[in-house]
Amino acid sequence: MLFVTLHGGKPQTDPHKNNVHAHDKDGKRITPRVLRDSGEILLDELRGIHLFGKYLYVVNSNRKENSVLCYEGADTKYKLVSTLVSRQSCEGIEHPFDITFDGAGYCYVSSQDTNIVTRLIISADGTSATPAPQALALPADGTFYPGTFVASSVGTLGSTTTPVKSPAGLEYSGSGKNKHSVRGVVWANNALYVADEPAGRVKAYDKNGNFLCQSNGMESPVHMAVWKGSLYVSAGNAVLTAKLPSSPGDFTLSPIEGVKVKNACGMAFTKSWHFYIASRSENIILKFDSDFKPMKFECKLADNPEFLLHI
């Protein structure tokens, strides 16, 4: 079964676009409402979705909430347990995009409007989180949002912070109608990998926030996944991959031949090596076999897809 978050917006008129949708192995939608709650939290513009331990964590990225929500359940029914973190409890969480876990008691949240990655200490029961100490790699006398793990190269986003020069700091583009900032995050091989969309690179940081290395340049890296020792990145109309580096050093991501997806976004792998990739502009999900050959999968969505999760 495949879970999908959609771009969303206008929950009062299109509530079905502001929840997690579930689709079966053939692409048929099972339900547009995986998340069940009492209505006290506005679900709008859902982004990253991650199953860790017994909980399903969902990024809720609208102006009112700016939060990561914690759900518990099975199959297609998950009930709200708590708010893991929000802008009220951690100021740097603003327009959050993605979340990842390191298995050592921390999670990491990327936020587009502050252009940082925040590290959080997860409670023993997994239902709440608080800002971790500032990363040791950052200047001790600097000013940063609580829990900052990877800082921005621009220090005038929201509260004034100390800019960190690229490549260690994340680049930011604020020209024109659309702003471009940090996107996907994934923890793998004892390092945090971050999609720096304005820089056109994936960057890696160690457990103390030290910049380790970065990928070659590419068009708009956004989503990432790790599978069987390799990193996969959706960028532009392609999916690129590379073996995870065994030691610090720049690495090269290469396009997967035959996988062409207009405005590629969320990805997911199955235990049988089937690969799903969504097209954000064509509102479809494509399916490939273990050799990345196309498979029949008729899955038309009601809105622009964002993230995928295979259950």
C-alpha cells in the first residue's frame, strides 16, 4: 500500500486534498482520509511522512500550524496522538518540509522559510520533541534558532541569525515570485544528507554538524530516499543515484537511464525492489521494477503529489 501527501490548500473547500491518501498495488485509491483526528488541528499542505517505531509522523506545513504531527494506527486508519513539535515549541520550525530520524534519539526537520535543519531530542515515548543543543560545528558565539543543526547562508530570514558561508551553510534564493531553500533530509551511514535546492547539490554533515562533502551539481534536488546502500534524489525531470560514500569526499549522482518523470518529487521503494516516483505537475505516480523498467500502474491523483511512503 502506498501513502501519498498532496500539495493541498483550501481545506474548507477541498478537504480531501489535505490528508494522506492510500492507494493499492495497482494504483487504485483506497481512501483519501488515512488520518483521523478530532478536528482541533488544521490539516493543510501536508509534506514529509515517515513511519518510525510505532508512530506515523506527518509534516503539517501551513501558516497556522507549522508542525510535525504524531499518529498511531494500522492499515488505513491512524489517529492523532500528539504534536511532536511546532513553531510554538521551536521557533525555527517555519514552513517545515521533511523529517528524518537517526535512531539515536534525534530527529531532523528541514524548514523552508528559515532555511535551516533543526535537530530535536525525541521523548522516550516518541510523542514529543524539544530542541537539541546547537550543533558543535556552528560558531559558539553566533545567534541561531533553537536546535539549529545546519544553518542558512542568509541570516535575515525571520529572526536575524548568524549566516554560515556556503557550502557548510545552506544557500537561499529569494528573487522573483518563488523562493528556493532547503528541501529533503535523510539520515544514512552516520551522516545527515540535505537537499540544498538553490545550490543544486546534496550536502552531507556528520553527527556534530560538520560539513563533510557534497554532490555534483544538478537541477533542483528536492526529495531523497536511501535504499540498499544507495542514495536516490529526484531533481528536475530525473532521478539520480550514487552509492553512499564510505568516507568523507565529494560524490557524483548519476541519472537512472529510462526514468524520466516531469517535475519528479516523492519516491518510495518496496521490499521487492519496486520503485515508485511521483510527478508533481502531471499528478501521477509511476511504478518501475527492480531494473527500473516501467510497470503498469494507473494512478491519477486529485492534486499535486508531494511525498510517498510504502507501507
